[in-house]
Amino acid sequence: MKKSLSNSCAVAVMARAAAAVALLLGASTAAFAQARTLEGAWIVVTQQRNCTTNAPIGQPHRALVTYHAGGTLSDSSAVPGFAIGQRSEGHGIWRHDGGQSYAVRWVAMIQFDTPAGTPPGSPGFLAGWQVATNAIELSGPDSFTSTGVSEFLDLNGQVYRVACASRTAERFK
């Protein structure tokens, strides 16, 4: 009886040790896998660009973007061309196109109209939508570069402006 109790304790200890090792390996594997994918939270700097010449327009602005498992994303941007509260948070989808390349598409609501110059330097916006498409290239496990195009649509779905941008990003750790 004493021998079987000792064996039971040894088996329980070994099972707990194996579970702890599996948990640690799983965490390491998850961290390693995340480092090779877009999935995670990113600090993004966006530079608006002239769509024809690629020359920078204005000052860069920042955003926090989270690429969720399963291919969705959440975007929170500080775009100085919008009036306070005018642009909603962005939501979208992403996919892996192979290698280090990803394709992204997202949408944000433009809540109300503003004339040009409101705020200063703004081209003005109509209530409707901002729909953006981006091509992302991971440049390391914790950085990426991106180019993209935003279409601005009025409430009838008519495109009234197209804007181009480049982005650099660092993974939030």
C-alpha cells in the first residue's frame, strides 16, 4: 500500500511538471509565432503623401492599431485634419499574402461635415466613410512599413476624395 501511494505521488508530481513545461513551451511558441506575424498591437506613424509625386504632405500623425487573431483589426488614430470627435475608431480585416506581406482593409465613420480650414489646414470632410487599403511588409519581427490609399465617401457612397500615405510601425511590447 505504501509503495502504490508513493507511485501515485510521483505520478502526480511528474504530471504537474509536464503540464508546467507544456505551459511554458506553449507561451514561448505563442510569443515566437506572434513575432513572425502581424498579430498584436502596433504603434504606427502615418505620413500623408501626394498620390502622384509621393511627396510628403503635412506632419506625420500617430495611431494605435491592433491586428487580432482571426484577421480583424481595431484602429485608433490622432489625425489632425479631423475636428474633435469627427472620425470614429477604425475597424477592418487583414490577411497574410505570403512571406512577410499582408493586405489590410479598414473603415471609419466620418460623423459630421466640416468646411475646409476646420481645423486649420484641414481640406474639410463630408459625413460618410473613410475606407482604406494598405499593403504591409514586415521589416523585422517587431517593425513594418506600409503604403496605402484612403477613399472618402459621402453618405450616398460617392467618393469625393482620395488620399495616399506611407506608414512605419513598431510592435507594442
